Amino acid sequence: MIFIDTDIFVMDKLFPNDDRYEVNKAFLNKAEERFTSIFNLFELLGIASFNLNEIELTKLFKGFGEVYGLEILYPSTAFISVNEFIETLFESVFQKIKRKMGFQDALILFVAEEHHCSRFITWNAKHFIDRTYLSVQTPKEFLESRTEKDRR
């Protein structure tokens, strides 16, 4: 399961002139079993709200999973009360914050780990490396690792 961080989508939607855009696009076209979290989607919507009109923003919100061919993950709430959910969520996020993480990154990483994703793909790898058991890679590193496997 490949978990995709917000910055990948931000680059795709808003920064086509970035030097990494082509690698970013190649990653989005190649990666399979793709996931992101509801928190990533809302982070993207907040950033995009400065560049998109209300109709474009609504289309992005409603069609996001389909456009990118991915599943949006939510924090697990199975069989627990609302109070227990909130307490568990914030305690888990706080444990990550103690590892020197921002709130949003900690919240996103919590969901990726909770769903047992195997890879976490981001251009901000330094925000996550040594803070998770997940394999953290940039899109470039991911594509290079795929190319190596294809050669074998």
C-alpha cells in the first residue's frame, strides 16, 4: 500500500513549472495501490483555495479519489465511542509530535500507519524519516527503486 502525501498533489495541481513536475507526474502515473488520507485532501483543498474558484474547488473535493485513482483513508472509529476515538487520536498524534513533527504531518502519518501502508511517498521525506517504521521515499526514489526491480 502506497500512501501519498499532500505535496505530491499540490505540485500536480498548482506547480507545473516546478523542476520536479515531470518526475511527480511519472510517479502518479506509475504507482499502484494508492492511498491518501482525508486530512491530506483537506490540506490540499486549503492550499488550492487560494488559486481555484469555488466550482473548481468543489470538483476537486468531490472527484479527488476518482481523478487520482486512489482510496481516501479515514482514522479508524470501529467499535469505540466518540470520546475514546478523540482521546486515542490525539494521544497517538501527540506521541508523533514528541518526535519533532508538526501537527498536520503527525495526523497524516497516524492514518498511514493505522492502515498499515508500506510506503510513504513525499517530497518532504526529511519530515518523516526516523519518525516512522514506514519506508519513506520521494517520488524520484520510488521510481528508481521500481526501475531497479524491473531490471532484475
